Amino acid sequence: MGRRTGARAGGDGLEARAIAAVRRALLRWYARTARDLPWRRAPDPYRVWVSETMLQQTQVERVCDAFGRFLDSFPTVSALAAAEESAVLRAWEGLGYYRRARQLHAAARVVVAEHGGRLPEDDGALRRLPGIGRYTAGAIRSIALGQPAPIVEANSRRVLARLVGHRAEVGGAADEPLWQVAARLVPPRGAGAFNQALMDLGATVCTPRAPRCPRCPLLGHCRAHAGGLTGSIPRLPRPRAAEVREETALVIRHAEHVLVEQRRPGEWWEGLWDFPRLPASGLAGLRPGPPHEIGRIVYTVTHHRITLRVVVRRAARRTKLAPPRAWVSVADLAGLALSSPGRRIARMLADDGTEPPPRRRSRYVPAPGTTSSSAREKKRA
Ligand code: SF4
């Protein structure tokens, strides 16, 4: 972006005329090329909130699949607030990072209890809700409410950094200069379209590797392109090295039932059901037979790469279990909110000759002998 005498420019060097030109170019491009995504068809605050929460750390294609399913189960904030956590987690399957689902659920309850079931419209009140940060609040305010609120997420951050030639490292607090650029660029009218255009441009044209600059509406304004710096901007923090480890999952089986346990607070997949990991205590009373390995699963959680050995042991009897453990039939695994490796083990069991029925959507089948979380809450009350 060139400098002009007499034009007001911030620390990023953006002058008023260039800002107007960037807005125009981006909005025209978006009018021609906007992606048809399910949550864009009726962008009310609830749908924008759900979709933006899903889109954090999850690819658009996966979110497209999950969004409609989630909205069918929980069409309103009130419906989400009234749901059991296990049903919300079940509907979240396939998206990972379940903390987002728990926070969405907790925030829905606050919205119903404190805001009459309507999402608040101001930045401070939105950001006091569990799981809503600066980005999500900006997306809700701009896309659903038309307020001129800036956003910075992975795609828009890349576009903004390249546009202004921002050479410093980005990420977390280091994104502050880019938030300032975004705040100067977002137009007073059409903020939602502008922010979505930024994200679309980053997703489809200004990609991490080999950006398609000749097709970019911002080509004439872009400092990274002009300076041959698209390969080095944005400068991302060095990724943490993966920690490799091996674990063993234990499938204790008695006839058509298997033993599952619910992940405790603070554990990965908190609130979801899974198979016990070795070493597992408190199983002596089952008098399980010798282990029989049925396969291995490799998966990644945060920066851990885990090889999970899956062994089956036949129990001599089905003893009474106390929560968080329960017996559940192999058929009912399909309706249970399982962790991601737990779901894969359930499929292995199906291949082992006991096929679970097709997955039931968002339906939680409490395991025999257990009490659902909402029932426990009612009992406590
Ligand atoms: S010109 Fe190239 S680097 Fe610059 S914003 Fe467009 S696609 Fe990205």
C-alpha cells in the first residue's frame, strides 16, 4: 500500500483511501464468490455462534456435516440449555475438542438463566459467556448483528499479515497489531460480509502455501506480494514436537456386554464414555481371562501421538459396578457418547462379529445401572 501525503495512516501504514479500496475490492469479490455454507443461509446469533464454535480447529467440510445434525437436535438456545450434557457430546462426535461442546452447553444455560434465552448483543456480555472469546464475539456481532466488529482467526490473520507486510511472529497476544488492522479495515456497514470475505479469501486464495495472488482482489494492495514475502509471512510459532507413547485399552466382555467408564473431569474426553486403560484397578472381582489382542489404533491428541493396543478379556461374571463404570451391550454402544478411540474400538468389536446397529443421532442411551447426569442433578436438588 503506497503512502499519500495528507491521508491519515495508523501504525500499519494504512491510509483512508487504501482502506476504502480494500473494502470495496473485498466486498465485490465476496458478492461474486461467497461459499454457500449452511450457517450462512439464516445467520441469526445462535447459528453463527454454533458454527463459529465448531469451526475453531475443525475443517469446514466436517462442520458442514455436523452443523445440520446439531441444529436438528438443538434448534434453539433453550433446547440446547435443556439438553443433557451426554446428548450434546453425542451430537458433537466427529468434531473433536469436546471442551467446546461443554462450554457451548454451559453458555446456553447462562443465556437462558440470565438473558431470557437471547444472546446478548454487546461485546462484554458475550465474552463473559463460557467459551466465547474475542473472535467468536466479533463473528456474532458482525455476521448476525451487523455491528462493525473486527475478527482475527487463522485465515483472516494470514490475509491481514500479508496485506500489511507484518513480519513479526503471530499467534495469541502477538496478534494484537493484526486486531488493530482488522478494526481499521472493517466497514461500518457490511461488516459481516467483509469479515466472511476475509475468511473466505484466506481459505481459498490466500492459502498458507502457494497463495494464488494473480486471482486475489487485494493484489494491488498487498505488501507481502510486492516484496516477495508470501513464503515468510505470516511467521508462525514453531510447533511443539509430538510426544509418542503406547497405551493399552481393555475391553472386558461378558456375553454381549462390555465394561465402559466415563472420563472424569480434567481427563481427555471428559464426560464421554470409553474403555478402561491399563493399568486399571478394581477389576479383580470380575476374574477376567487371558488377554486377546484384537488390533491397534493410532491417534493424536494435542501434541501426543498414541498407539493404542486393544485387548479383550472375557469376564467370568457381570458384577454390579458403581459409576463412572457400567456394563453396556455392544448394540447400545452405537447410541453412547464415546470418545474418538472408544468409537473406533466399538467398530472393531463390530468387526469381531457383534455388529452395532446404525448410529442413532444425538441420542444417549444410559448404560444399565447408571444414572444420567441430569437425573443426578435432579436428585441432588
Ligand atoms: S496478493 Fe497474494 S499474498 Fe497478498 S493477500 Fe492476495 S493472495 Fe494473499
